[in-house]
Amino acid sequence: MQKKANTYFWGSKPKSNREGYNNFMKELNLREFLLKRLPVLALFIVIAFHLSLINKTFSEDSNGNLRAASAGYGDIPFHMTQVSKFAFQKNFNFNEPIYDGERLRYAFGINLISGFLLRYTNSWPLAMHLPAMGFMVAGIILTYLSYRLFLKSETGAVIAVVIFLLGSGFGAGYLFRDYSQSTNISNTSFFQYITDTTASTITKWNAIYPDQNIAWGAPLSLVFLHQRAFFIGFFLFSLFWYLLWNWIKYPDKVKWVLLLGVVVGLTPLAHYHSFVAMLVVLGVVAFVGIIKQKKVLVIRLILLGFIILVLAIPQVLYLVQGKSNLTSSQNSFLQLRLGWMSQPTTGSIQFPSESDVSGRVIAFLNFLWINFGIILPMFIFSTGVSLKSKRFRERFGGVLILSLAAIVLFLSVQLIRFQPWDYDDNKILVYFQFFAAPVIVSFFLWLLAYRKLVGRILLAAFTVVAIHSGVVDQIPRLLVSIDDTPVIFNRDAISLAEFIKEYIPADKKIITTSTHLNPVASLAGRSVFVGYPGWLWTRGIDYSLRESHLKEFYADPIANLNKSYISQAYYVLLDPTAVYDWKASEEVFDEKLNRIFSNDTYSFYKLR
């Protein structure tokens, strides 16, 4: 009987193990397989890293305390006021949770989603993280896809995504300087130092000339960790740009127009700054279409504008109606001025005490250099090359649209203040970098076609310099343990909120202080007379009279019981802010009022 030859899935039996290994590797072509998928793998590493940072912005520890990352210590409790409002209110309404009686004029889309999740899951971490992570992952993937369409390179698209998320100026230089000058760094590494001090490269508000403040940093840290409205806004914008980029190639397809109209039309209540950026980009596309006499494109843009008007105008009117300070006051939302952060405010440009125009211009340029670093001049250079080289424009079709969009977005922030605090306009500058990053990468890809080695070296060097501050900023966020993040609401606050939800009628008003860690507003879903002043100021709400009345009440509750808004209240909360900052007397409250709940941190009284 003839013996069967041994066969293997890669062919005949190898003469040695080494030969078998080589044949196996050759057949699978593993190296080529990995190289082809390396950009996608790198993208998923970026996404996984980002999600791990988002997870640390808000958490519940083993003792049931709610914690927030240091950077989100102020923002997270604010968003919780809206989430708990939508989760626990009996009758759905749009009353402002941090200024009772005012209409909610904030882009609350993501908090509405989280509110419904909290209502049905009763899990704060799940309700806060699921929408944020979902929108962020979708936004990054859409950004990568649109960059890939433009750059025609998977590797280039991933590099552009990294530069967009982590690109910034020279904020890390301040941290290195502070570390070297610190007297308490014996046996402490730089990484441990910035972790222990919760240092950041994205903000510096105490600079003294010739130093400059920092009001701009890596978008990942600046807006994509705890600025919750930006998650849904960025998703909608990246979807808008992906659809728009495809539609520009096929302007006769009406379905793209309809999809774009719906996306833009739904954005105002999702994120104000993203909506403004969309309108700017559409204006740029319309301008280019008119200049190039693209008749079909322009006609379709008019149709798109009509759809946007129908869907967006009611939302815009809802947000602005009744705002007396929209354009007319010093703290107005819209105001012309020359130079972002040039007016005196927290974190503004530091000018020399006595200077002429040239001195102020030099200080302004230094501010831009410190904040944007090499990205801004490299973008200008790349745009110049694209204007000069026809081959460049032919290889990267549409590069002028991206460049013009970035320029208009950047200049709009230099000319118009869109919010009372100029610092908040860095949200529009995020979209400047959204377009600047692929334009810069396109230059290096163009250079690689002619000078491969030089192009690779320059691209690597630029990327390192562009993202070094952004990378440094992530280190303390990554290294810090969740158990070392600040507690925003302990078990006492949670038990108080549960008592209020269970036993206090929803229509009975509660007097509280204006602390930003307010369990009544953030956990129980009840509106308060005056929330945290920092939140109200950035919204253009004059809170001063109400707050003064509250302070008078806490100082003498009986004498001020029937004053103004206080006469509408049925209950009052005595918290640490009332006792230690507003000098309320617990003995007086116990003597004059009926205490119906208390624990180690809070006392809750019935007024009437």
C-alpha cells in the first residue's frame, strides 16, 4: 500500500522548521498585512487612549462617592444640573436649573440624552459616559475618513488626526521651567511633578509681561474631555464635513443636500460653536463656487440654505430670544474687537505697561506663538505653497477650500467676540485646527513625492514639535489614579438628594447657596435661585441682586424671609458654603426653623 505524502496548508512538508516558518511568513505576507493595517491600528490606539481619559473625567468610587478629574471639577457639576433635571423632573420643561425662572438657553442636546439614560438606568457613570464616548469615537472616525479622502493616504490621515487632537504651542515650556525652579523636587521626576501638581499646558492665567498667558492648547484636553456639548457638536461637525466633502464632488445629487441640511439644522441646540463653524464653512464653499462659476453647486447651496433656515431658525430664536445683552452691553455675546484675548479679562494678552502700536503688535504675535506654536506659521507656509504650485492643487483637490475655511475661522475669532468671556471662543479655534492639520500634512506628503528622506525627517520633526505640549498635558491625566481625583459629591450629598427626590414636592422651591457643588441642582434635579456665578457670568446672566438677597437671608433668615424670590421658597439648605463663607449660624437656623433632614455635611429645613 502506497504511503500518503504529508501535506500542509502552505504546501509540501518543509525540510526544516526554519524553512517552514519562512514559507508560512511568505504565504501570509504578514509584514505587508501589518503595514497596510498599521494606520488603522494606530487610529484605534488613539481612540482607546482618548476613551481612557474620558473615563477618568467622571467616576463613582467603591464608597459611592462621585468624583471628577481636576480639569472637570467646575464643568462636570454644571452639566450634572441639566442631566439630573432631565432625569428627575416630573413635568418636562425648559426652566434653567441654575437660575430659576429663566429659560434654559444652553446647547443641552447631549445632557438631554444623558438625562434619559440616567432616568432608566440610575447609573451616573453610564449616563455621563455612554453618549460622550459614542459621539467622540464616531467623530474621530469620520474625521479620519474625511482626511483620508482629501490626503489619499491612510498614514497621512492618521498623522493629521493626531496633530488635530494634540497639536498646540509651547505651554510645556512653562512646566519645564517651573519644575526646574521648584524647591521641592528632590527625587521627584518631571512626570510625577506635573501629576502631583495637576499641571496643564492648555491654560495659564497668571502671566506677567513679557510672559504670555495660555488660552489655547491641544483640543483633546481643551474641549474633548469635559466640555460635554462639544462631543455631540464635534460629531455633527465631522459628519457635516464628511457629507459636504462627498457632495462637493457630486453637487447634482440632491440626497447629499438633504442630509447636510438636516445635520446643520439640528446643530444649534447641540452646540452653538459648531453651528457657527458650519455656517462659516458653507460661506467659504459658496464663495469658491461663485468665483469658479459652479452654477449647480451654488443653486444646491441655496436649497441647502433654505433647509437650514427652516430647521435652525426656531432653535436660534429659542436660544437668543429675551437676551437683552446679545450685542448691547460690555458683557454682550457678540462684540467687534481687534485681536482674540486682547481686551482685559482672565487669561488675556499681557501688553507692556507703556507701549506704542508696534509694542502691542509684538506682544500679540508672541501670544500667538506661545499658544499655537509652529502650527500657525506652518499652516501659512503650506497654504502659500498650495497657492503657488498647480501640481500641489491638482494632487490635493480642494486644498484651497480647507485653507480658506481655516483662515476665515481664525480671522473671525480675531475680529468678533462670540461670548462674554473671550477665552470661550477657543472652541471656534478648534475648527481652525481641524482644517489646518490636513493642509499641513498635505504639504509634507507632497514633499515626500520629491524628497522622500527629507520629507520623512521634516514630517517627524514637525509632528514632535507640534504635539509635544499636547502629549505632556496628557501625562498627569493618564497617570493619576481615579481614587486620587477630587470628590465632587460624597455620600452625604447623595443621601440628601435622594431625600429631596423622595419627599419634597417638585413644585416647592429650595433656597441654596451659589456653590458649584450643589446637590439640590446637580443631583436632585431641582432648579435653584442662583447657581455658581462663574457659570452665570459666561452665559450673560446678571445674578448679583439675587445672590445679595440670598446672602442677606442666610445672615438673618427670619428678617429676610419674605424678601423677593425668597418668599417663593418652602425649604432651605444649610451647606458648608453657607456656614463658612456666608457666615450662617446653624444655631439660629435650628432655633428659628424646622430641621427635617441632616447628616454630617448638610442640614435641610422647612420654612413654611
